[in-house]
Amino acid sequence: MKAERYVNGRKTRIAVLIFTVVVVALFHFLIPTAPHTYHKIHIVLRKLYFLPPVMAGAWFGLRGAALTTAVISVVFVAHAIVDWPGNYMEQANQLGELAGFWVVGLVPGWLFDRRRALMESLARANEETLLALVSALDMRERNTRLHSQRVREYTLLLANRFGVAERERRAIGLGALLHDVGKIAVTDRVLLKPAGLTEDEWREMRRHPGEGYRLLRRIGFLREAAEIVYAHHEHYDGTGYPRGLKGEEIPLGARLFMVADVFDALTSERPYHEAMGYQQAARVIRENRGKHFDPAVVNVFEAIRPEEWEKVRKRFADANGDTSIR
């Protein structure tokens, strides 16, 4: 889906660029330079040749700007050869315009490439910071290891098959990665307790979706992810917490996450159970269709081959080296 949208958007921009070049060149060639009124129009049309290089620089970077400017230069020079003015000042003016095409094309193209590189660097830095935070949280619980990163990849696998748009997909991935960030507000006495929790302790534990939401919603690029964090313990039948949301009241990202989270929990070694095989885990998820899980998400889950889940698990293997979903 992402690749298809990217290709379609790129094709549209190329088509608009070509259309602009053709229209400007066509009018430039068809409108004569005499009489004087037409000559004024002709000069205005020449200025429009500056537009395609700027558009190409903004849309495609330095390489796109250079290619477009080269095409514009060829068209412009061809017209100059056909109708080379006898006036020395007009000749100098046209040569100056030709040089100007390259300046206005290459400078925006270079700035576009530089801005893109900076944005990619910033995105990587944000990603690394979030991964460090999540790793610290996972290490705090000791027995989850790479749980958050695995769950993010499982959730994105479901989101891809569900046809989620790229912008929403990114928010879903961040929400899945940071789903347990609110546990930073849960005391070690409760979070690491090996035995069952008391009612008061459960009350404290159930605060973590709200705490995570309040933490993340203050950060601009994490506001959409915060909604998923807030709802990641809701159940499709309305029996979850903290708000008792039901059905499609629950954000799609949270509904995708529920299946991914439980699947990882069932197929991973935990102090309270051994890792299940794929078929056994899939049966548990199937049995909770319409209760804990959105039936549509379960359908998508079942359509994904076990080998694809296994591939994700191998990329984020726990420290004990057990990577197989049997």
C-alpha cells in the first residue's frame, strides 16, 4: 500500500511537471515576438520557464531539478536559435535567463535534499531514543526482553494486511512500541511481584494506560500513538479497562495491537506459563473472537502464514535464544 501510494503520487507530480513544461513551451513557440504587444506576452512566457525547475527541485530534489532544467534549457535554446534577436541587450537578457534557470532549479533541489537528509536523521534519532526508553522498560520487567519491539512488528504486519494508510500505520507502530510506557508510574513492588496481585495492586497496575496516555499526548508527534496506548487494554466486548470501550469505539490500532500482544505473550516463555506453539496460540485467539478481539482483525491474523510470524520473531529473539514458534 505504501509503495503503491508513493508511486501514484510520484507519477502525478511527473505528469503535472511535464504538462507545465509543454504548455509554457507551446505558447512560447506559438506566440510571435512582433508586434510589440505580442513581444510583451512573449517576455512574460519566458519567465514562466523558471517555474518547472523550482517545482522539480521541491518535489524530486537535486537530480530532478537538474534533469528538468536541462530539458527547459534545450527548449529555450531551440527557440533562441529559431528566433535569435538582433538586439544585443535582448541577447544578453536571454543568456541571463538561461543561467537563471539553473540557479532557481539547483538551489531548491539542493535545499530539498539537505532538508530530507536532516529529517531522516532526526527521525532516526527519535527512533533510537524511543527504543532506548522501551528497552529500559522491558529490562525493568526482566522477563519481557524484546517484547515491545516484537509486538510492534507483529502489529505492523497486521496493519499492512489490513490496508492501513501510511500515516496511521506510523502512529500504530509507535503506539504498539510504547504501549507499556505508563508502567513507569507503577511501583516495583507491584510490577515485579511474583505472586498474584491484591485488588489495590490491580488498581495501581490498571492505571498504566492512562499514565502512558498523559505522558505521550504532550509530545506532538506521539499524540496519535497516545490514543492507542490509552486503549490497549480495552476489549472488543467492552469488558476491558480503563474506559470500558466496546467494538469500534476502540481505535483500530489498539484492536490490531490486542491480537499481536496476546500472540506474543502466548508464544513467549513467561514465569507463569511455557511458550505455546503457533496452532495452540491461534486457537486461543480464535476462541476469543468477538470477546477480547475484533473478529475482522482475527480474520486477518489467520490469513497470515505461520512462517511470517516466525520471521519477525527471529529478528527480535529473546536473550535465551529461543526463537521458534512451534
